[in-house]
Amino acid sequence: STELPVTSHQRFDSETDEVESGMRYAVFSDVHSNRQAWEATLADIRHVGADVLLCLGDVIGYGPAPGAVLESVYEHCSNFVLGNHDAVVAGRFDSRYFNASARAVIEWTREQLNSEAVEFFAELPLRMAAQDLLFVHANAVTPGRYNYVETPANAWESLHAVEHRIVFVGHSHIPAVYAYDPEGHAIAQMPLADSPIEDAKRYLVNVGSVGEPRDGTPQASYCLFDSREGHLSFRRVEFDIEAFRKELAASGLTRRPFFLQSLE
């Protein structure tokens, strides 16, 4: 089981904690106990440089190394929101909303974590903000229900429910950018290309998944956002899939991640 130095990090008491603004953010989500994907992503973040690391939740679940991954993410990141898998471990979300295989893994995951890990998840917020930026795990309308953002209509629901100019989400495991043009009253999905953020528009950004990508690309996904320059970029990172396979087999877990299925 993992040991967390719980007194050394900021603790959260509300749903709207503030993080620093005017920074270069590395925003990532859904690591899902994938040690190899997380370590490769962390190395990439260090290579490109970031002022703030921010995790949009689901550090654990699905993968075979929940303790090691949680300990490492906690060591390197001070800003977290609560994902649905994290919430189940903390008793803040009902696992009956999971399918049978996901429920079996989260029950196994609980057994790998100690009380300090549970306490850590128990105190995480559902949202964090930095001036005109909002960070949530899933749909911003009701963050604790963990509804997906998968279409322009879903994105508009979140943007319409809040006043922030840019909303960052994860949960679907599929990277995407939606831009809303107030003048034309239209929202559209944009290409996943490095691009400036236009002052006149509002955005919802799905950062994808580090540990369980589901867009047919077996690479970790995360975003860099420079709030000073107003620039957004997506990063795709290769990781050691064979090492992951071996760790998964050794764990005894039988659920196979989507990215392994995409390789067959």
C-alpha cells in the first residue's frame, strides 16, 4: 500500500479552490494506475517545462499500480480535482454506476491503498479555478455526477453553466477542443492542433487520458496551456506498453485496457 506524506501538500476544503494564475499549466487526467504512461508523461512535462501541474482526477482505477502511481503523482503535483474512480475509493460515489469489470478493478484497487490515500481522496474538491480558467473532471454543470462531455452540445452545457472562459475536463479519455463564438452563438469542435486561444471566444478543452487513451492511439495525452501567451497545445507521449502488459499480468487483473485492444 502507498504511503502519502499528507501534511506536506495543500488540503482542499471547498469545491472552488483557487490555483495560481498567469502560468504555464500542464493539465492531465485519467492516469488510471498506469505507471509506465505516467512516468513517460512526467518526463515529457519536465522536458517541455511547466509552472503548474494540475490533475483532473482518476489517478487510480483500471491499471495495476495504484499505490506507486498515486504516490508519484502526489509527489510531483499539488493541484487535484476528484475523479469518479477516486471518489468511489473515498466513499463519495457509488460503484454501482460502473460496469462489472470496472467495479471489480476498483474493489481490487481499494485493497491496495491505505487509509491515508482514502483520506486524501475524501478531501479533494470537485472543481478548481484560476481567474477565468475552470478545472473539473467531467461535465461542469454537476461535477459530482460525472457526466461525459463528448459532443458540442455537451460542451455548451458546461460553458453555459459557468462564467469561466476556458473549462478543462477529462473523463471521456478522448482529447478534444470545443470553441464557442458569442457573436455567432455557435459552438464547434476544433482540430487538435497547437493554437492560440482567441480572446473573443470561450473554450472547453478535454485533455484526454494519460493512462487509458480511447481514441485509437496507444499514447498518453495531456495539454499544455500558457495563460500568459494564450496558447494551447496537446502532447502525445509514447510509453513502454510491454512493461505495462507484464505489470498487468503480474497483478492478476483480467480487464484489458482499450489501448491494448486497439493494438490488435
